[in-house]
Amino acid sequence: MQYFIEVFYKKNYGDKKIAAIKNRLETVGLKNILQIIPSVIYKIDGDYDKAAANNIAAKLFADPVLETYKIGVEAPKGFFKVQVWIRDSSTDVVGESVKDVIEAMGHARPASARVCNAFAVRGKFTKVQLEAAVKKTFVNEVVNKFSVEEF
């Protein structure tokens, strides 16, 4: 079964990450950014039930002091969700480490594990404008693939 586990900063954490994303987007001309919610998405493909997926997320991916997580990927209504992945044809070294650690935790080794930098963003701009800004600032087309989805 395939799980997408999304990890977020808790309230009052992540301000530097938010500022960095905003700065990079504004540097290439994307203005009127109203809100950014950064996250990291882990895609795990393995023989796990939902309880095991929650155990992996809670004990491996989310720092209980700073972060929270959920199984699945979404964004608040009125936001765009940006996801930047390493292409399947390239080695995801973090994903490879994740497979090792999941196995060391006593779970079956996942068939695959990939990691994505993501953020939800709301503002007065179009999807096309956001895609152009993301492509210029967060994507190396040789190794990355990306998506922008409107919620």
C-alpha cells in the first residue's frame, strides 16, 4: 500500500522557512503572497496497515515538539499546493535512508520511499504565475519534477 505522510510545523514554528520560501518567490517577481504553509511529504510504498503508517510517521518523520503530521496530502481551500520531488529516475538519498530506518524500527522494508519539499501558498496571483516562479526558484529540471494543484 502507498502512503503519503505530510509533516507540518506546529503553530509559531517554521517562520524562517516561510520567510525563505516567500523571499525566493518574490525575488523572481511573484508578488502579493498572503500566506505560506511549508511541509515535507514522504511517499512510502510498503506492506503496512494504517496503524503502522501512523507509527512510522509519529516516531520517524515528525518531531513531536515542533511538528505534526497527517496521512494524505491536501491544502486549505483557496490555496495552491506546490510539490517538488526528485525524479523517479534519480536516486533519492533521503528516501533510501528512510527505507533503512523503517526496517530498523522493526517494520517491513518499504519497496520505495521518496521525499518531497512542499508548501501551500495563497495570494493574488495565477497558477501560471506561480508555476513559473516555482520553476525558476525550486526546480532543477534535470533532477526534479514538480506540480502545482489548486484547492
